[in-house]
Amino acid sequence: MSGSCATAEATVIGWTRDGIRVAVKPQPGCGQCAARGGCGARWLSQDTPERRELEVATTSRPPIGKPVTIRLASATLVRASVLMYGLPLWVALGLTLLVELAWPEHWSSPLAFVAGLVVGAALLRRHLQRQGAQFRPQLVGAPVDVSDEAAEVRSR
């Protein structure tokens, strides 16, 4: 990971209809990656038995097995976190408030909160199905193959 915790090295493992599929390499990360208040990129740097695979939308088709660099803007991580945690929570609190105002002496407020979490999660799922592409990582660059570069120089 770089100092901003927003880039990661990955290897192309396949192609998809809209881009490529990459396996993210575990890396040590910056000092903030280990902190709970960091950018959230520590998920990419955890060394686990299973590899982290991501789909990256791109028009280029790097060869399978080639290392590439992907990035996810820190603002995107913040927006995704606020959306993931905030939307269900605010829907749940809003529904609980409405139920409490409508029936102040009734015991249904806890049920309204749980129902609000479920409704908020459903809204979140629908939103991510429509707008989820904005939260996916982007391909920063693929290293130029030295043999391709040498062939280009020879052709001049």
C-alpha cells in the first residue's frame, strides 16, 4: 500500500465482460492501515489463506498473470462506509421515531427499529445494484512489457 492507503498491487487472474478480475497481494500497508480509525484499506493488506479477488472495470486487457496497480480513492472509502452504516441506521432511527410519536405508550419501538434496519439494508442493496460501480477500484496502470517496448523500438 502507498502512503495514502489507496493503492494496492494486484495480479490479473481473468477477464470479465466489463473489465478484469484481479487477486490483491497482501502488503504491509501504511501506519494508519493498522489503526481502527484508518482509511479501511487494511482489509486489502490482511494476510489470509484465501486471496482477495476484485473486479475492476477497464477497457484495457492486460495479460493474465501480469501485475497491475489498482486504487480506491479515500473519499470513496468514506462515502461507502457512511452509506453502508449510515443508511440502515438512519432509516431505523426514523422509523422508530415515527412509531414512538404515533404510539408513545406502545412497546413496538424496538420492533420498528429492527424493521427499519431491514428496510434500510434493502434500500442499500437496491442502491448498490444501481450505483455500485462508483465504489469499485480503478486500474491505475499496468507495467509495460519490456519485450513489447523493445519490439516497438526496433520497428521505428
